[in-house]
Amino acid sequence: MSPRVVLVGPPGAGKTTVAAELGRRLGVAVRDTDADVEAREAMTVQDVFVTHGEARFRELERDAVREALSTHDGVLALGGGAVTTDAVRRSLDGHRVVFLDVSLTESAARVGLGTSRPLLLGNVRGTLKKLMDDRRPLYTQVATLTVVTDGLSPEQVADHILTEL
Ligand code: S3P
């Protein structure tokens, strides 16, 4: 069993919304590794970071990705930082992976200032810029398709992905 499509990309790229749209159109279930970690730990991602630290979160995330890749056959959205883990990038080999690309301006606007994302507390735009610069090569490395989402609705992004599947 293997997901029909895996979505990667930075915070604010629209992974969760596009995953829901794709799931609806394809008539398949949607899974999200952040939600899987939250269910397993019975706490929010933010609390996992505060209580156990980022390194532990990345381990839990890696395990959630592995498990979902082998048991889920719908749409799978990964947390924005999942690709920073080598084992996650390796595990994506052979899967259909869509990189939802987004400009810094649009990402910052979508994430907003009142973010609950632990890595973005404080200087949202500056931190996002660094994350996106550091991770762009990693998203590109794992992706079999890249969609630039700026100015597109989730429906339009889903249209684009479905024509390529
Ligand atoms: C993270 C992104 C978040 C979540 C965690 C870490 C990151 O997911 O996994 O806060 O490192 O970029 P989203 O991309 O869904 O916001």
C-alpha cells in the first residue's frame, strides 16, 4: 500500500488545504503527519516541541512518515520540516511527491503573525526566509512535481496536480 500522492512544502504552502481538496476529488482518505504525531503523543505539535524538544519531534515525525507511507493509500501531507530528516527523504524515494512551492511574501501572509508553529515564533518573516532558503534544495530533491501556488486557489492547485497524476 502506498499513498496516491505525498505533499511537501514550507509552512503556508497550503499542504493541509490542498490535501483535503485532493482527498475529496479522488474520494480517498487524507492523512497528515503532524496530526499523527499529535494523536500518538496526545498533545499538540507545539507542546511536543516545548516538552521534548525539536529532535524528539523529528523522530516522531520520521516514524509517522514511515508508517503512513506503508499503510496509507490516500493523500498524505507531511509537516514542513519533515524533509530535513535524511531518513524521511530516503523513505520518499519511489513515491509521487508534490512540492507545493510558495513565495516568502505569500507564505508569510498565509501563516500570519499569530502563528502557533513553534519554529516561527518571534520574527515570522525572517525565520520563514531562512527555513525556505535552507529547505528549497531538499524539497526539490524529493519532489517528482513542483507546483507554484502563489495566486492559485486550493482548487486550482488540486486541478494542476490531478492533471499530472
Ligand atoms: C514545521 C512545520 C509544521 C510542524 C512543525 C514544524 C517546520 O508543519 O510540523 O511545527 O519545521 O516547518 P506545517 O508545515 O504543516 O506548518
